[in-house]
Amino acid sequence: MPEISRFLGIIIAMFYRDHAPPHFHAIYGEYEVTVEIESGIINGRFPKRALKLIFEWLELHRDELLENWRLAEDRRPLNKIEPLE
């Protein structure tokens, strides 16, 4: 699972040729969620504070995430995305 960003203990990654809809995976300790890029729908459990940070990061980088999704579908290298600071 290629890591595309890491901030405040949260790892953001995407799988190559993953199922639709476009989404990313976020891991924080023993917690993991998938987040749909366009709708923001989440699947899984995550601490409330960390989830808020993910949504803040998503709003800043939605276009870059969609580009990475297209790259992953084509099995091309993914771009790193700036962390939340």
C-alpha cells in the first residue's frame, strides 16, 4: 500500500487498482478508515480528533487525491502529497 502522506501520526495511503469509488486509507495506531474522496463518506473507526484532521487535509488536497487515484488505476507511481501542518 503506497504511502502518499504522513502527518501527526496519521498515515495516508492508496492501493493500486483498488475498487471504486475513489478513496484513500488512513491509519492511526490500531485504527483504520477508508475515506471517499468526493463525498467524504468514511468506513471504519477513528478517533474524533484525528478524523477532523483527515477531513481538513482532504479539503486541501482533493484534486491531488483524485489525480493519485487515476495514477493508481494505471499502476503508475503515486505523487506524495504535502502533510497537514
